[in-house]
Amino acid sequence: MKYSDFTEFVRPHCQGVPGFMLEKAVRDSAIEFCKRTGVYIPEAEEIVISAGLSDYDLTLPAGTELNYITDIFANTTRLSPISYSELLHKIGDGTVRGTPAYYSQRDNTSFFLAPIPAETDTLRVLYSLKPSATSTSIPDTIGKEHRETITEGALFRLQMTPDQPFTNLNLAAVKKQLFDREVAKTVRQVKFGFSGGNLTIRKREFI
């Protein structure tokens, strides 16, 4: 779903808003929504790990950034998340090899394992994404399902913009409350599950 597809829902409340400003507000709203809720979870990625190598990169769809890693599995074993400093402590001088039991993130592009792998294996990594600052769309599964929430977030941003014909601080405060309320609701859905549905969706590029 392109950010421009939100025009018909946003423009009636912000007459005269330029197209580029409208799309930026929608994109920023979508980024915050995905970041705070963790709602965009693609299918788990299989990562082949190699003996002696502790850091690995994920292959993300174009137009996305890693939000956070949800879980890493070695077959049926769930690796434990720890801080990066704790991971360095467990790695020590880097001479010890073993079966990875812990993982950590130092940034939003890669992850690290401890102990350092002793042999080649395959891990399944489950993570959530958020749109990048240069994206022009979001998957339909998110855009259509949460259109009203993303619209409220966009309206809040636009109506908070100073010295514009559509500036309205009172309405902006209301839109912000509605956005935050729906974010909290979606967080609970992501955490406890969607009845009758699967939490994961197939990878789709943010263009």
C-alpha cells in the first residue's frame, strides 16, 4: 500500500497540504507504528552459522530496517537474549568454541552469538521490521489493517505543523491520543496473538 494511497483519508482533514508533506507524515506515522508495536514480522530467516564466526547479518527486504530480533532458534532450542557487554564477557578472549546459547544486538543490522560456534549449523531468526526513511509504501497486510491508526498518526503530525492553514493543536492532541490508544491495543495483539490468524506474514518489500 503506497503512502499516497492515504491521501483520500488525510487530505479532507488537512485542506491544502502539499503531497510531499502528506506522504512524509504518513511514512513517519507508519515507522512509529511499526517500531512501537513490532507488528511487521516476516517469516523466520534461516541463517547458516560457521565455526569460529560470532557475528551475522540479516537479509532484509528493500526499504526496511531491522526493528528488533524477537527470537533465535537452534532447532527447538531458544537462544537467550543478553546485553552486548554480557556477550563480550561470555566470549572472553575468543578462544573458546561451543554451541551458541546466547545472542545480542549492537545495532540494527547484525547480531552476535556466544559461545562462538564450534561447527556449522543453521539457526532460525524471527524479527520485526519498520519502514526505512526512504520507503514509499508498506505491505497491504499492515496498511489496510491499520489504515485508520496510521492516518491518525499522520494527521497528528500535520496538525502540529506550525503556521499552516491546517494547523490545529487541539485536534492534533486528540489524534495523538487516538493513535497512542490503537498502538497500545496492537501491542497487546502482537504479544498475546491474533485469534484465528497467524502472527507472521510473508516478506514484502517496502518500495
